[in-house]
Amino acid sequence: MKILFDALQAGNRSGTGRYSEELASRLPGLAGDIEVIVEPPPARWASHSPAVRLWGARRVAYEQFGLSRLAREIGAAGVHYPANIGTAFRKSPSVVTIHDVSFFRNPGWFTLNRAMYYRVAVGQSAHTATRVIADSTAAADDIVNFLGIRAGKIDVIPLGVDPVFCPAPDAQCARIRERHGLPGRFFLYLGTLEPRKNLPRLIEAWSRIAIEADVDLVIAGRDGWKTGPIDRAIGSSLARARIHRPGFVDPADLPALLSAATAFVWPSLCEGFGLPVLEAMACGVPVLSSNTSSIPEVTGDAAMLVDPLDIDAIANGMLRIVRDEKLRARLRTAGPEQARRFTWERTASMTLETYRRAFS
């Protein structure tokens, strides 16, 4: 049985891109009864390559018609669309991974055209697909409640963590701090800068304890959309000189950057999984995150979880991590143990089982 895998997003700077790349790299050759054909192939995954990156009408045509036509030409039983959107306007043999439905939960977190396109394309893709994959039980529940998909059509398949995410040696941590001009002690946020990441509340919470904690704040990652409130929150902080923005960080540097942090802070408002939280735990850094959506499924009891809408709760949690040495030690030990439960090999194997359910 042949399966065509849509790798258009592989190699881009997002969690969806990481998921696409990890599966596209592992699925081919994993099972003797299933031949996974990756399109575009790995040689064309270079970031921003015009041969891979399609936009506007070209991308819609590729997603809606190009891959299904190619699947017929090569005799594939179906297509796996790993980045939320598959064939939206007609039923075809397909699996679609829907990572979250935050654009239904709060369209204001997105630009208007993005929210409108996602609401139509993702919702229809879920209905026309043979099966749907969700990253977590929380995401699956949202797909049922917001998109009206029956639970029996959804397979929950958690993401994994690459073995490169592990505690880095002190020398590597020192080099990464020097390279980005970072202090010896800092709270770290890492990810795309966008509204649902809740960064204005994080900045205000940190500003309230900045003097007491004596730990700077680092906000790393690429600018996404609607970043004005983030800029204003930084500008209004009395400790704004201690807020560092290194921008996008080379993936090769991430284990050392995470390991160098005093704590990883990620009070996101809504996540389908929360891959950076898992990677931070794998590196042995204490984690403070949200007690909502999928995050508790990922962290178990290996992180401190707070209400992301409560600025005082975020601030008090950060202060407690700084002051409580026993808590930090427990989280450093518990994080890697929890992270070891999640592997990309397991994700790939479970995905093959979905293919068998969908196309056999």
C-alpha cells in the first residue's frame, strides 16, 4: 500500500513544520506493508525555497487538487496532510492532522484573512478526511466540539522529542549566552510571537517581580502577527532594559539555550500539544506553563502549571521557582523523565496504524 505524505511544511520555522519534517523523515521504510512517498522530497526542504514554498492561489491549488491528483497518478491509497488542511471541498481518501482549532476558539488571535481561511478550510478538511489525527486528547475534544467531528473518527497521537534535546554542558551554555548577549540568570520564552502565546501578561508578571527575582527575561523566536501589544508591554515595563529579544534562534542552538535558562516560562492560552514545553523538560530546565488545553497532558506533574489569565499567578510561580531550590531540583529531575515518554518513533508507528485504519 502506497501513501503520499504532504511535506510542504517540512523545514519551516514552526511546530507544524517540525512535526511534518520528523514524520517525513521517519515514515518511509518504517513498515514493510506501507510505502510512504514524501512530496516534496527532502532535497527540496530548504527554508524559503521557492520550489517548496507556495502562497496564495498556488498553495490552495496544491493543497486542494495537486496532491490528490498526484496520489492517483502514482497509485497511492491516500494522502496524509499533516498541517491542518487537506482536501476541503470533496471527499477523497485522506488523513489530516489537525493540531488545534484555536481559530475557532478565538478568531481575534489571528489576522482576519487567516482566521477566515482556517475556519473554512480546516473545518471542511476534517469532514472530508477519512480519518483525523489530533496531537492530544484536549485537541481531539476541541475537534469534536467546534468542528462537529465524531470522536470515533479521531486518533490521538502525541508528538515526540528529538534526542538532541538533553541537558547541555556548562561550556555550551556559556557560549550560547555569550553569542546572544544574555545574562547568567534568565527566564526563557521560546516560540513564535503571536497573541495566543500570552506574552503581554508574561511581561507584566515578570516586571512585577524583576527586582525581587534578579532574573532577566528572554523572549526568543520569530515575529508572527499582531505583535503590537507585545512591543507595548515591553516598552511600558520599568525593567525593559533587562528584557532580551534575540529573535529566531538556530535550531542547533536550542538545547544549549534551553539548558542555560533558569526556568522556561510558557503561559500560552491554547495549545494542541506544546512542543517547546516538552523540549524544555527534556533539557532539564524547570518549566512554568499553563494549566489549560493540552499542556497538563504533556507535563504531567513535571512542571509548575498556573492559570494563564492570572498575572499574579504567573508572577508568583516565577518567583517561587527562583526561591525554592528543592522545587527546582525536583523539576529538573522530573522533566527529563516525563519527556522520555514521548518519542518521534512512537508518533510515526502510531501514524502507520492510522493509515491502516483509513486505507486498508
